[in-house]
Amino acid sequence: MTRKLLLLIIPLLLVTIAQAAPGAPPTTPLEGPLIADDTAQQDRIMLYDLGTGTQRELTFGTGWQRVWDFSPDGCRIVYTSSDGSQPASLYTAKLDGSDVQTLVQADGKSGAWEPQWGTDRIAYTLTDEDGKQRVAWINPVTHETGFYSISGDEHTPEWSADKKQLVYVSYASRVAGADTFSTAEPTRPGQISTMLSEADLWVVSADGSSKYQLTNFPVGSVSMPRWSPDGELIGFVYSPTANNDQFWMIGVSPQAIPTQLSYEYALALDLTWLPDSTAMIAAARDLQTVSENRLWQIPLTGNADKNAVQYVSDTKLSFDDYPRFSPDGHWLALRSEYALALLNTADKSWKLLDQTTSGNTLLGNTPPVWSPAAFKGEASCTASHKT
């Protein structure tokens, strides 16, 4: 563990304790399943309880707050808080906002982002005081720390469904060249070389004992790695040039060859899998000449430019983004025009959830997060629970 990372791990600081919305005070246990997200103002975290039909607001001070994940048993959330766009601090808390635990404290130059809760480790992107971004981990109980990658430009760690492997994006630099695969103008004689930073996927085991590069595109970048629920495939977006996106997938093996699922350029906003791993659902714009961002079902065979179909046909559910299926596959939470919508996957009926007691709609701009299948209700969480 480096001295820089040690300086980030400090004892619990004083944080404003969360307060619940009138419809679901902390004395009313949440039943679940839960959907967590944060508002467009980034001033609170919302918990929507499908079991009781209530919602709870959590506020943690005055910083920009973002919820990222639940603990494996669903009894805690992991979130970040920052002073505006400054590097963020990393915390966990109970579902009523109490027992806040500080894991990484930002210092103006260093901070944490994109935390994802594994079995006994939280993986996250660490920005150090030199501005380098690396995939790190911390044990939320012992505060033991370490790195999964230290090359200096890693992002988007995502756990497999069984929490045994982690995929992340790693950037490397190359000199632009005058060939058919060039993605920038070549350097003229006497000029400083034009450098490009492009990304591929890496996979590492939870204990860090094995790691390998999964994709190796000669040019362009990959993004949005998403594990299939069965753990056999990883879907991703490949962009030969910026904002020119295609859908791909690859098997989880060092020898795997990626499979191209679309060929024409679109703008990909987000990506997830159907619960049965038979297809992906993409939020995309300019696919099949449809300019509005809609939800598309991307088949694992054929050409999505012709064979993809819209997952939701109701045009009233418009400008879709951030699709996230519940663990049992019965529900799909998504953003529609920045409002949180809940869709029944059986009959595709839907409703908006972001309704305040005054009838106003709470808008947000981050992906919804589902409580895990292991969550048995807030009443099952022990009073001393910290993990």
C-alpha cells in the first residue's frame, strides 16, 4: 500500500445524519426491493421501496452526493460526496442514513469514484494527487487497501455477478499514424508527435491473483463493459473514433475473440443485459435512423443495424437512458426525460416514481441502483451491521 493511499484512509469524520421523507420515516422499515438514485441537484439520495410503495430521502451534508451500490446483503449503501466538481470522498451508511463510515477522504487533489461493492472488497477508481486514476480496493470493515491496477489511467470497474472477477477499462497512448486505421492527423515533420489515448478491457480476479488483457484493438477505444448475468460474456461499446459507437461482446477468456454486433455508427448512452443473458439492452441514439435515444434489444447474432428492436414501444416513455433490471428480472428501472420510471417486464406497463408529496417530479441524472436479491428487508439488518 502506498503512502498516498494511506493518507486517504482516515477515521470517521462528522457527517450530517440523513433524514427520511415524511412518507417513510426510519421507524417504518423498508421491505424491498429497493431502487436507489440521486436527484439532479445532487443534494440527496432517494430510496424507493417497492414493497411498501414509499420513498425515503437521505441527505449527507451539503456536498454533491451520488449513490453507487448496495452491500451484498442490501443493508448499507455506498456513496460519494464532493465539493462541487472536486474529487469525491467515499462513504457507506445504513439505509436510514445512520452509522456513516468514511472509507476514502478527498483532500482537494485526491479522491474516489465509481465504487462497486464486491464480496468483502469495494473496488473503485482512485484519483491520486498527481491526477492519475487507478483501480483500487478497500475492505469496508478492516479498511485494508490495495490496487488492482497501477498503470495510471483506469476506469469503470465492474464486478461479475458472482463477485469473483472484475472488468475495467485501461487507457494507453500511441502516436497517430498515416495509415488506414488512423484516428487522427499524422504528425508533420518537425512537429511534436500527436498522441492518442485509447482504451481496452482488462479482467482481474477478486483476490488479484490473476489478471489479463481481454481486448486488444489496434485503434479506437472500448467503454461500458457489462457482464452477462451468467458470467460467460462481457458486452461493451467500441468506438473507432469519438461518438461513433458500435456494440460488441466477448467471452471471458484470455484467448477470446470479440464479436461485432453492429456496424453502422450510433451514439451509445448506456448498456445492460437481459436477466437471462440472451440479449443486451442499449440506450442509443441514431440507431436504425431513429434520432431520439430509445431502448433497443441488441441480439447476440446477426446485425443489430437491421435486427435490433425497440424494447419499449410506448413513445410516451421517451428519451430513455440508464436501464437497470431488478435481480428477479420482473422490473426495469430507467430514466425517461430525467425522471425515474419503473417498467413491468411482463406487460411493459410503466409509471414514474419520482413524485413528491406535492405532486412535483424529482429529476435525476444518474443510473438507478437495485438492492441485491439477498436483501430481506430493513428489519433483518442487525443494529451493529457495518458491512
